[in-house]
Amino acid sequence: MLVTTRTKTKFAADADEAVVEPEQLRRATLASSVGSALEYYDFYIYGLASALIFGPLFFSPLGESGALIASFATYGVGFAARPFGGIFFGYIGDKFGRKTVLLLTIGMMGLASFAIGLLPTFEQAGMLGAVLLVTLRIIQGLGAGAEQAGATTLISEVAPPRRRGYFASLPFVGIQLGTLLGAGTFAVLQLADKDAFEGWLWRVPFLASFILIIVAVFIRLRLKETPVFQELEKHKNVVKNPVGELWKHSRKNVLVGIGLRMGENGNSSIYSALLISFMSVKEGVFPGDKFIGPVGLLIAAGFAAVMVVTFGALSDRFGRVRVYRYGALFQAIIAVPAFYLVTLGNVTLVWVVMVVGIALGVQSMLGPQCALLPELFGSQYRFTGVALSRELSAVMAGGLVPVVGAILLAATNHSWLVLAIYSLVLALISFVTTFFTPETAGRDLVSTEDAE
């Protein structure tokens, strides 16, 4: 049952009073950041491993191209599982609280990643290793399906409304830290002897995720529930079926969220996984140097850590939609020249392209998105709405991009135009979607109604 306007006003007063509690804000930011770091550490080490090593390790009988496609298919399976995790954990988050979900998801993701580091390869156990790899990737995907939704919902419901864009983007610095850790680890490992790397060193990044699990769980155990959810419980306005309420009231905003994410999430996968795979097979341009991609990601992540917060803060000043729109347009404009420059074989140009594409293009959409997605939905089913918007788009953009891209690259003799057109189309989808997106900056998150 929806609350009355009078009740919503009282909620807003109560929530605003609690929303600026410094200790709660600090803990929420730290807890969300560590979770984001673990998720994207897992994301990047799996993406890099898929591009560089999982093919020959687990799918060698399929040949070079077949093994690469199969490797990226396991990468996509994790994304396919994410909406199911989003629905399940979104339901829990809207019915039982945000904190509960954040503890469950961090454990699932981290333990699955750790277990990947223990898997037998095809040479050791035949297809058993591949089957277990897919299984663990599904578990990873189920946990990740609610992790970022939980982080954005948590911090948005705690942050001061006038600076929500800035504070909501801070946890996403964790994304860049996770990228730095993942890409940096692989960059260092690439210096090792090839036999050692393919024999056992590739396991180290996955096994090391156990350290992040311990830190993240310790921090999250000290969290309080958000003021918004406390008010819903206090006034008995927690709904019995958040998914049903979302379907009834918010189908349009879920579609808006999906459209907004296509350019951001899709291009993130293009620049961080597909581009690296493209360079690894272009031996005439980049003769066997698998070090270039991870180092480029490392540099780009350093810049992106600053830019995601910058764009989040700009969305407080100029509005979420305006910043997002120009970010998507920028990503579309640079698509063709950026990927053409990669084919010139100049390592410095490759790194410049990765920095511009990831730190400016992707972050100019991710920065405002951190607060925009939670602001789109009413408080009673916000977690579920954010989770579904993020994860359905993650399947269509982030998960399918490497698989479809690898197929198209193989079919076109690895033409750079595949990358350029793919990037352009995804960015244009988000650009067009901004014209159907309501401005949400400063919105009262205690309201049970959607943004219109």
C-alpha cells in the first residue's frame, strides 16, 4: 500500500535528518567501495583471463578461434545469471533490508572467484574443469547481480540529497581500484615465463580475492540499515512483493535504466576485454605482446578513478540527464577514430585510446548513473528496480559484447570496424534514451513514487 503525501513529507523530514550522519555516511561509502573493488577485481581478472588464457587452458580441443569464443561464452554466462541474482536479492533487499544483501553477495562472489583458482585444466581433468568453471561463473554472476545495485541504493539513501551524485559515485572508485588490482596483477604476471604463467601463476589473482572477502565482510558487519528502509519499516510500508510492485508501476523506468546502461556497460566491455582480444590476435600489428592491454587498463583505471567522481559531482550541478547525454554523445563521436588509431600499431596511441574511452567516455555516463538509477524508483521496490535495470542491461551489453564481438571479429578477419560500429551503436542507444529520462537530481528518496 502506498503512503499518503502527508506521510511522505514526514518521512522526508526524518530521512533528511538521518541522511547526513557522518559516521553512517563514512561506513556506507567504505563498505560500498570495498564491495565494488572486489566485484570489479573479479570482473577484470576473469575478463583478462578469458581474453588471454582460459581458451587454451580449458577449451584447447576447439582450436584457437573456437577456444576464444568458448572462453568468452563462459564470461557471458556470468552476465546471464546476473538478472536472476538481481531479482532474488533485490526481493530480499526491499523486503528485509539493504545490509543483509550486501553481506550475502560479497561472500558468494569472493568464494566463487577463490575456487576458480583451484580448478583443474583440460590437460588435468578433461572437460570437468570447463564444467566447474561455468558453474562457478554462474555463482559469481548471481552474487554480482545485486552487489552494485545494493551499493548504489545504500549510498544514495544515506547521502545528502544536494550532493548525492558526488557521494553515490565515490563507491565506484572501488571499481577502478578493483581494475587497478586486477589489471596490475595480470600485467606483472605477464612478465613471468610463459610456461610458469600457464602452469600455475594464472591462479594467483583468483586465490588472492580471499583477502578482499575478509576485509569486505568485516566492514559490512558494522553497517547500519539505511534511513529510508528504517522509515519504511517504522511505518509498516515494506511491501510483500517488491517484484510485483515494480512490474506494476515501473516497467517504463526499468526500460529507461536498461537503455542508459547500454552505452556505458557495453563500451566498458569493449575497451576492457574485446579490444585486448583484438590486439592479441593482430600479430602483424602487435607481435605477441600481451602486456599492452593490461598496462593500458591499468593507466585508464587510474584516470577513471578521478573522473567517475568528477562526473558524479558535475551531475549535482548540471543535472544527471545533461551530463549523461553529452557523455553518450562523446562516446559515439570517438568510436570510429579511436579504433582506427589502434590499428596503427603505436602502443602509446593504444593507451591514449583506452584512457579516453574508459576514463572519459564510460565514466561520463557512469558518474551520473550512480545516483540516477536509484532516483528513478520509489523506495518500496528501489533495490529490485536498480538491480533489474543494471543486470538485464549487463546481459545485453556487457555479457554479449565479448561473445558476439569475438564471433564478428572471426567472421570479418578481425576488422577494426567491428569494434568501432559496436561502440557507436551502443553509445547512440544511451544517447537516445536520455531524451526519455526524467531529471532526478535532488529527488526525495523516501517517496514511494517513481520519478516522472
